[in-house]
Amino acid sequence: MRLKVLAWLILGLSISLLALPPIRAAELAKIEKRGALVVAVKDNLRPLGFRDSTGNLQGLEIDIAKRLAEELLGNAEAVTFQPVSNRDRLDVVVQDQVDLAIARVTVTDARSRVVDFSRPYYLDGTGIVTNNPAIQRLGDVATGKIAVVNGSSTIAVIKHTLPAANLIGVDSYEAGRSLLENGGADAFAADNSVLTGWVQEYPQYQMLPVRLSGEALAVVMPRGLQYVALRQQINAAIARWQASGWLAERAAYWGLP
């Protein structure tokens, strides 16, 4: 009797599994029906994602989003951008408000518990910027005053690399720039991608030719079996762009180190 019951249970489970729709069709069909890829991006972070003088979104991450739309839907313009704050970059993916986030998100173990990440598309890291022309190399600020954003991971990097430096905490990038302008600090340490935009906006500043840490930037994707095919396509696309040199060319175009 037990064997018969077990057999019926197995048969029923098999029929149920066969009745499930294919994973690929479930997710990609939704995107295709909509006719556009919905992507969370930054709109105030030069040169990754920002608005030009006419209000149009530009930057490396905007280029990547458009290229993904071309890969998935055959049309680089078939993408809807949703600007987000740093605080909401993961939430909009988890809550299914967007398909993906390409918004300067670094890969960490803690974040990987709630979302999935693609292959990295850019290696970011800690850099240093200054408006003092006498500072040309890392040793020139070994015992200097370096501004850092309070609570940032940059603090640990600078303490390890320049243990004799005098770190000055600030609450924002703007506060850090103000400190440098007033002579209260010799340099400012932060992510190279952010500092690149800083130098592009304020040419009187220069970046030191250093990368003091490595932080992989990747596309944020939702977790779950229904998204496997989408993740595979995105990873395959990024691998092709790396092999062809397209990603390196676009990073260089936007002035990223």
C-alpha cells in the first residue's frame, strides 16, 4: 500500500513539474512584451551616469544599459531608465520595480545574499585627488592631511596604505572639496570613478596615478531560478565585450582610469 501511495506521489510531482512554464519564457517574455528593459541608473554621478547640458543621460553605465537592450531586444533605444539614490539601488531590484540596476554598485558578500551580480564590467578602487600641483605621487601625502567621507570604506584603505597620514572626516564630497579649497586638507581620498568625475568638473584638480584597492562594479540582478536565463545572457554579453575590447574602449572614452 505504501509503495502504491509513493508511486502516485512521484507521478503527481512529475506531472506538476511538466506543467510548469519554461523558466526562460517566464522572465524574458515579460521584458519582450513590455518592449523595453527597465534599468535603475545614477543620473548625478559623472562619468558613470549623469545628465548632459541638454538633460540627456550619458556615461559608461548608460552605454552598458543601451548595449544590453540591443543584446536582449535588438534595439539599443529599447531601455527605460529609472534614476535612483544610492540607498535604493538594491531595493528597486528586490522589489521588482526594475529589471536590473547598473548604478555603481560594488560586489560584496553582504549584497550577494539579497541580489545576484553579473561579471564585473569595471574595476574601481580607492584613489586620491588634490588641487596642489606640488603633490604628484603617493609619497607626497604620506604625512599629509587627507579628507575622507565619514563611515566610508576608504578610511581603512588609507590607514593601511598611509598609516602616518592625518585623516580628516567630512560628511560629503562637497564638504571635502570645500576643505581642500580652504587649505584645510592636502588631498581627498575616495573611489576613482567618483574622483574622475570630480576632475572632469573641476579641471584645477588632478588625480594621483594610483589605485589603492580593488572594487568590482557589476550589474545587479534579482535572485531566483526564473532569472537564470536572463543572468546567463547578461554574463555572456559582458564576457564578449571584455574579449572584444568594447568595455575598455568605453571606459577610456569616459576618462576612467
